[in-house]
Amino acid sequence: MTMTDGKVLLEVNNLKQYFPIKGGVLGRTVNQVKAVDDISFVIHEGETLSIVGESGCGKSTTGRSIMRLEKPTGGQIIYNGEDLFALSKKEMRRRRGDIQIIFQDPYASLNPRRTVFQTIDEAMTIQKVGDKSNRRQDIGELLKTVGIGEHQMNLYPHQFSGGQRQRIGIARALSVRPKLIICDEAVSALDVSIQAQVLNLLKDLQRRFKLTYIFISHDLGVVRHISDRIIVMYLGKIMEISDQKSLFNNPGHPYTYALLSSIPSTKMDEKKARVILHGDVPSPVNPPTGCPFHTRCPYVFDQCVSEKPVFYQIGENQSAACHLLKNGKVEFKNMKSPG
């Protein structure tokens, strides 16, 4: 799949998500945490768009903002031609039947006082999905689809393993017949072997139900397995947008290259050069001027400090925001971080 395949299902325009910092006796806003700072992208029907980056880069906040679980500071989210930020709370509640989210912690996201049946039944009742008289049969079939026995629907979350609980979370998301599912670190809390099973389940469900995924993760190995396109974020900004093959074979941004170098090699005889980025990620309260990555970039020059980079097209399905690309594609092999 390429960027141009399929109808545009969701369009994010200049999304900003700032969180106020209160101070003083009167509790006035004295500053803001710029968790997501003016990002734009689109996602097409049937594709998996992954968002990756270090902790604190804004990837999970982006997912929550799309769901309007966080009130956005600015921008637009256009879903099927409809601006989600313009909807009332009641209208948005109905629209969440089309857009669902799978959370990172499969135990915290399930009510420990409700059985599996009650959990899924509640979602279907709120969204008015299916016939109430056939609800038990429908939920039983849905549970079998995700690998949970029909006879287990009257059990509680603590009676399941972590992988099984995440399957229940997937079933709950599927129960309201969504078109778009946001997977927020959906496998990061699971053992590696269970991760593979859940990823394969997600891919199978995507084919079966024609689903579209936004897959949020810090694990590039997982992202490589499931993605069609990938967004790389740093300090609330998008650094690179690329199809999966181009990004892993020939990254366009030095930050992307550094991230890829951290993936462990599976070959015994392969010596892989690791790029160690020195220094800490700057504070989103007071982000750097110019390029947000310039304080850690080994290629930094004067323009990086003073001027924000624009996106340069460096391939059919690949673009990156880096001043180095002004004169064409740059090879980052043998890149070493200063210090």
C-alpha cells in the first residue's frame, strides 16, 4: 500500500495539544507543556499508520486527541469529511462507534467488577449495536473470533492472563463495528511470544473486517511487522513520514537513523553500529528554537538553530523535516553522535 492508495478516512490538520502549568496563589496559567505542536497527516482506508518516537514525544497524546479524550488546543480532525472538534459531546459519543481505542494496560482498561459479557454488552448497548435478544450469542461469536472461549464470558478480568485480557479489549473495540482503531502501545505490556500472537490477530482482523489502524508504539521491531506507513515524532513534532520499506532501508532524518540503530540485530555475525544520542530530550515546556532535534543532532549547523525546517519530499512516499535535505537526499551511514 502507498500513501495514495484508498480513500482518505482521517485528516489531521495543525493539531496542537498544550497542557497548562498553574502557579501562584490564584492558580493562573504560567506556562504550557507543548505535548503535540502543530502536526498534520492523513490516513487512508484499510492501512496501518504507525506513530513512533521516544517516551514523551506526543504519540499517545495524538491518539487521545483524535478520540477527543483530551480537549484539543487547536487544529482540526476531519473524519469522513466531518470535523470531530466541532461536534457536541453527545454527537462525539455516537461517533466513537466508528473510532475505537485499545489501551496499553489490558487490566487497567477493564472494569474489575464487570464480567467479560457485561463489559462488551455495555459498549454495544451504548452504541445501539445489534439486537438485545441475540446479544449473548453475538458476544460469544466475537470472543471466539479473538481467541477467547465462549464459556469464559461470565469470568472477571483477574481470571485471565495479560494476553487474554488484551484480546478482550480488542473484542470490546470490535463489538461496536468501528472503521478506525487506535492501538495505543497495545502490545508493549505483553511477553514477546504473546506480542506476536496479538499482532497476527490484529492483522487478521484488519483483513476480515476491513479495519484501519493507527498503531502507536516505541518498539520499531513491532512497527516494522505491522505498518504500511510510519510517522516519526520528536518533542511534539513530526520528523519524518514514510512508507515502511523506505524508512527502514533508507531513513531520511538523522533522528530516524538513530532510532533504527537501536534495533537489536538477530544475526550472530552482524556488527551493527549504534548511534548514541547524547544529552537529554529538551523540555516540552520550553522547546528549542529552530529544529527541535538540533540540541542532539550530530549534523547541526546555524540554520538548524534559528529556522524551523520544512518537509522535503525525498521519495515517492517519503518526506522529512531536515535542513540537510534542501540539496537532496543525505546518507546517514557511519553517523556518530558528538560528545
